[in-house]
Amino acid sequence: MKLRVGVIFGGESVEHEVSIISAVQAMKSLDEEKYEIIPIYIGKDREWYTGRLLKDIEIYSDLDLMKKYATNVVLCNKGDKFVIIKKNGIKRIIDYIDLVLPVVHGTNVEDGTLQGYLELIGIPYVGSNLYSASVGQDKVFQKQILESSKLPVTKYMWFFDSEYKENEKEVLKEIKSIGYPVMVKPARLGSSVGISKAKNEDEVKEAIEEAIKYDEKILVERVVENLVEVNCSVLGNYEEQEASELEEVMGADEFLSYRDKYLGNSKKTGSKGMASTNRILPARLDSKMTNEIKELSKKVFKVLNAAGVIRIDYLIDKKSKKIYINETNTIPGSLSFYLWEATNKPYKQLLDEMINLAIKAYKRKKRKVFSFETNILSNFNGLKGSKGKLKM
């Protein structure tokens, strides 16, 4: 019997369309001899939809029209089965799934929100849990954890939008102390959305106003000079980690922008997600630095308690040969399959290994204790007086 895999994608995120691209790629690469693939699309309105037509990228050219042909649904646990139920009209079960493959990017989905819901209903899912997902989405949390683990990060500071509005001079003074130029980023977005480079105070003000459009938490980092950007993917869990080949990414802008990653330079070819980014693979690094980054990537993966496939982005000062961890992506664009193909691991095999890791994690978790059969309220006598006080 085939394993029924629900591929969840979309969501209320500025990376909505990127998620669609990544999900369609994954659905086309899953082994249909092993898996029954059930697409589950979350619209920008947070409504959930399913239907076989959702496997086709062409249907997403008109999102409103697509919803007329897809079925509006909810996912829930019913009698220890994970079912997809029609939301409107007669609420009947239209499908069921055994496991979820989340292919979501950005806030409200990748940041632990979706993982938390899947944990709540008890369904096994591929990838990092809600804790590492939330840290993976928040660049400030990431840097604080990595820094406390004595792993290399660039000089940085952060603030909330309210702090900037209330005390602009102090914030600008602290940014100046880092030293220009700086990168200004929304703390919890991905795909380079809302990111700007600032070379002076006037530019940093503009950059902050742009970042504030997307997030109330803002990160400012010192720019790495003589920059080389390198990415590495890691596959595994807290027990075992495997590092991919390294890529050297080539941005048309001063940093790898959203346009570089997903829109490309040609309107004719369309987007292939991160797989279409200009890159040199393998990266032009000597064997010593390559191995150093691979080992560092495994450490980052373990420190963040990641699972499945993640991608870690690095900034290298090619003059000083210093390596800095830029950020991690717990559900990377295109699931970084192209980095694994460079190690002779086809996308189909990568997805198999990710699913097997999820099944093992689910079985391991089932052996842990999360609740007690006893009910401490069985002899509870109400809330009046001392009788209503629980002794913990």
C-alpha cells in the first residue's frame, strides 16, 4: 500500500508564490510508485484547498479562478485517522493522509505556525519541529543562539519598530557604531524580501522604513567586505548529519536579491525557484575551506536541533578568509535539491530520505511521555476556599 503524503504549501506569506514553485517541483519528483500525492494549498486568505489540478503550475496563473475548481477543506484528526474534510456544504471526508510534507516559506507557515498545528493534531511531518522552525525564521534568535554557541556571526544589532520611532537618534547612533556599510533586514522574512544595503545614515533611514513595512523586528548587520556568498545544505536529524556540495551564488545586485533568486533575468523562461539562481557549483574554494564549511554546517544543524533538509548561507571575506554564518533556512527554496544532485543524490532519493527521517522521528516520539492517564481533577471539589488550590 502506498504512503499517502499530503504536500502542504502556500500560506499568507510574501513568499507565497515561491512556495508554490518549490511544492510543484517536489510533487513532480516524489516517487509515485511509493507515494499517493495529495496537494494541500493554503491561499493568501488562509483557506485550505485540495484537488489533483493543484499539481500543475499553470493553474496558479489565476489564483481566484483556481479556487473555483479546487475544493475548500480542513485537515483534522478523526478517530486516529488524518482526514481532509470538505469545509462547505455537506462536510464529508474526501481524502486522508498518513504524513505531511510541508513545502512552505516565510511567516505564518515556515516559522513554526504550521508545524505547531500539525503537532496539535498529531500527524507526522517532514522536517524541523516547531522550535527549530521558529528559530530558523527569526534571524535575531538565530544569531543569539549561534553566538552563544561560539559559532561565527557578523557584528549586528537589532530593535523593534516602536523603539526606532520613539528613540531614532539612539538607534542610529548604535548602527553607526557597527560601522557602515550595513545590511538592514526584516528579522523574520526570507527570500531577501525587504532587505537593503545602506552606506550612510540617510540610506539606513530609508532601509529601515522599507524593512518596517514587513516586520516590527529589524536586524542590522555589518557588511562583509571582499564578499563571497556560499551555501551548504544539511540532511539528517540530531543523531546524524550529512552535508551537501557547496554552491557559490552570484547576485546581479550587491547582494542576492529576491529578483536574483526567483525572477531571474528572462521573462521567457519563467521561474524555477532557487534552482534557477546564478551559481557556481561546486564553489571555488580550496578543499580546506570547503571541509571547514561542511563541518561547521553540521554543527549549526545540530545546535538548532534541525531535521530533514535545511540550507545554511555563509558570507566569506576572501581577503581575510573569515567565514560568517549569515542565516539558516529550515525549508529552503526548491528544498535545495540541486545541491544534493551535485553529490549524486537525485531529488527522488532526497525526498525518500527526508520522509524516512520523518517516520523514524514520529515512531521515536510515540515512545515519549506527553500526558498521564490519571486525572487530577477526578476528586476536585470546586474552586471555593482551600479545596480549590492545586498542589503541584
